[in-house]
Amino acid sequence: MVIIEVSLLSGFIMTSRSRMLLENRTIVKKIEVKANVVYIYLEKLNDESQTFTLQLEQVIQVKNLKPASIKIYDYYQPEEQALAEYSAVCS
């Protein structure tokens, strides 16, 4: 099992439409939202490229918005991981 852990930008939430679109993908086993982190559980990954799009909605305006992180790792071997940052399009 593979987990994609998306820390949300300060003041943002994931839209319900985004959640629905992710849940309809066969590779997605489960989605959890805890505090400001979205956990996307995948059955497995292979060599084929995958793209996941999360639509975020700003609910609170935050000044000096800092980048947030995305981490992907194997549930059974968490030391095998990749880490990236993302920023708001308008920042």
C-alpha cells in the first residue's frame, strides 16, 4: 500500500468535488482528512505515471503564505519516500 500525504496550505481546504473525483479512481483505496493533512491510500503503484489533482478552496486569507509539503511513501517501508513542496498559484 502507498500513501500520499498532502499538507494543506494555511487557510485552505480540499473541496468535496475534489474528494469525489479522487474516490472514483480505481487505484484509490481510501481518503482521510485529519486536521490540515489529506491522506490518500493507494492499492499500489507501478512504473506507469499517475497524476492526482486536488482542488483547494481558500476559506481564510493568510498573509505570507508558505509552501506546503507532499510526501509519498510505502506503508510497509516508510523509509522509501519522496518529498516535494507546492505553493498557491496566486502567490
